[in-house]
Amino acid sequence: MKRKRYLAAAAAAMLFCTAAALAARRSDLPAPVPAAEALAAVATLRHDPQFILEVVAGHMGVTLRPDVPPPGIRPESSTPLELLQAAAERQWGFRPDVFTTTFANATNEIYLIDDARYYARHGGTPDDSLAHELVHYVQARYLRDRFSTDWSESEAVAIQTWFRNEYMAPRLAAAGVPYTGEER
């Protein structure tokens, strides 16, 4: 029964998917969700993170190397906000008030919003949000990008959109979930 409710919630969430959370990739929940609701509200990845990394790196023309460790992934549902805040403070000099999806270069971690309601409101999926942050990982760890220009973000948005349309739209359609893949 819980699985049916979860699948129904996921299908409803995907109904509103039209784009990834591009510039406003932040959760606007005012307070933590009670444990019983949190289980039903978690949006899980549909693809293995290693697969997403390989696809992103390949699209960027980068060959992954075993001597470069992949980033850790810290989902919002199991990561204290204080951990993200500490990483953000080291990287940008401020502590966000809410959980955001971001790549923390110093700790080689990706903080990932996994709240299904977030994706229902803002569009996209956890998979394409992860693809976006993995672009930043590849930029930082393989291409030595210092993120000093807008190009880094533009490339991440472009590859996120490509990933969403190439890998998420067909998968959602096969599951019977309406999905347009249009930009918002």
C-alpha cells in the first residue's frame, strides 16, 4: 500500500515536470517534514549515480580516471542542513537558510534535494539535478575550472537539459508519467 501511494505521489509529481530547477535550485520548505510524511515525499533517483556520471563525462568528452574519486552524494532527506551550511560557508562564505542542490568542491560532495514536492513545484527530476552537479564535479576535478565565468553554469544547464530530454523523458513516458521536457 505504501508503495502504491509512493508511486501515485511520484506520478503526480512528474506530471508537473517541465524543466530542471536551474537558477532557483533550493527547497522552500519552512520546516522539516514529519517522519511519516518524509518517506512518502522522497524522490528517488531512477538511474544509478555512476551511470549519470559516466554519461555526463562522456557528453563532455572527458574520460573518467580511477585516481579521481567520484563525489559523495548527500540527499536532503538524510543530511543535516548544518553539514551543507558548513560546506557552503567554506566554498562561498555564507550559510544558506535552506537545503540547496550543489557541488561542494572542497569536500567533493554533492548535496541533492530529494523532496518530491520540490520537483512537483519546480520541475525536473533528482536525476537531472544530479547530472547538473556532476557537470560541476567534472569541471572542477578534470577540467580545473575555477568557476570564474558564467560559462560553467551555462554548460551545466545545457547538459542537464540534454540529460533530462535524452534519459528522463523516455523513461518517464515508458512508466506512463506525462512529461513534456519543455523549458520553463
